[in-house]
Amino acid sequence: MTHSADHPSTSDQATGEGSDLDFRPPTMEEGAAIWRIARDSGTLDLNTSYAYLILARDFAATSRVALHEGEPVGFVLGYLRPSAPQRLFVWQIAVDESQRGRRIAGRLLDALLADLPQVTTLETTITDDNAASQRLFASFAERQGAEHSIEPLLEEAHFPDPGHGAELLHVISGLHAGT
């Protein structure tokens, strides 16, 4: 397992808005803040706080947190698919409401991809009514010069809880880390 101490904090070198952010792997201790950001997002499926603590611990190498003045203000949680380790599945991404409009979500994805040179494909699922996430991943694919396809994955009938919309699989392929 890779520990967050193995990955130094990376300051955003951009000038102007957003240059006061650090992007790095999360720590287990930041799992509670990640859970709060997910809860307050209003769009994500909220999981138990336990899940965020464990994911921050066990999947730190494939996740990132954005820090403003040392406090988490955004996160992306992902993992390498066990059957296809060149594929990164992004499970959740969110930015604190106070920090929206600063392109933090896109920069989290860029920072994560830059640290995973083996990743050639990114996958995520998005409900049809989540226009913000659709724009985020389409913009990411465009910045990366990658292909972006969408296909069915999880239908409403798959979910045991009523009212959960279908999740469409977004596949962004032809990625080249660091570009």
C-alpha cells in the first residue's frame, strides 16, 4: 500500500485564482472532511462516513484532495480496476460550495492523472440529470485530447433503493499522463 507520506503535497503553480491550493493524496484523518463535502454537495450518493475514512486510507494513491489553507475543499476518489490496472475508475468527485467556480474538480482530475502514468483510460458513471458532471468529464477528455464515449451500465432496476436513476458509463480513452 502507498501511504500519503510517500507523495509530497503539490502546490498549484498557476498564478491568479486557485494558486493558493495544494493537491495531494488524502489521509485517513481527512476522510471525515471528504464525507462532509460529499454530504453537502447535494448531488452525490452519500455513503457511510466509514467508507470515506477507509477509502482515504486504502485508495490514497488513486485519489486526491484539494486543500485551501490546509483544509480540504475538494476531493476525487478513485481506484485502479483490478482486472484492468491501466483503467482508473473515478468513484466520486466534489468541491465545497465555497470553492466552486475555480475549476478545482478539473484540476483534481489533472493532478491525479499526472501522478498515474500507467493510466490510459478513465471511467466514471454519471446519471443523465447530472449536467455539471457531464460537462466536467467532457472538458477533461477535451483537455487531454482523448476519446469520450458513453454507454449504459447500471439501469434503475439494478438498484435496490427506489428512485435511483440509471448510471451511464463514461469512458475516456487514449490518455497520456502528464500531457
